[in-house]
Amino acid sequence: MLSKSEWVHKYPTTCPGCNANLTKEFSVTVGFANGHRHLFEESSCLDADGVLQDVEGMITAGMHGSTTCGSCGENLDDHELF
């Protein structure tokens, strides 16, 4: 299992593409993958610090594949904060 620091994904709390508030419920779309295969997408949001909220333990399990803005589709992975 991954350590917490390995599954935490942190982004700006406003979308760089459309300035949407990404801390609102359902404001981001998370793509889940098993290896290189895209499986499905779910809605999530960021907390006040910009940390992506886990979806039923799937991010913790290492299945995170992508994160996009739910409003404009901006690829937030290009803006991930490390």
C-alpha cells in the first residue's frame, strides 16, 4: 500500500482555465485507471488546502489516473503542486 505522501495530489483551489472554485462539491472529475487502462470517472473536490479528496479509497489505493476541472475540462495534473 502507498504511504499517504504518495497518494496526496494537491492543486490550486481555483481552476487555471476558468477560475472555478475547485473546493465546491463535484467541482473536479477524477479519472481512475488500473495500470495504463482508463476504467471510469467520478466527481470529487479539493479541500481548502488544495488536496484532492479521496473517492471511496480509490486514490489511496493508487488508482488515480487524471484530474480535470468539472466546469471547463482543464487538465489539473499539468498544475499539480508538489
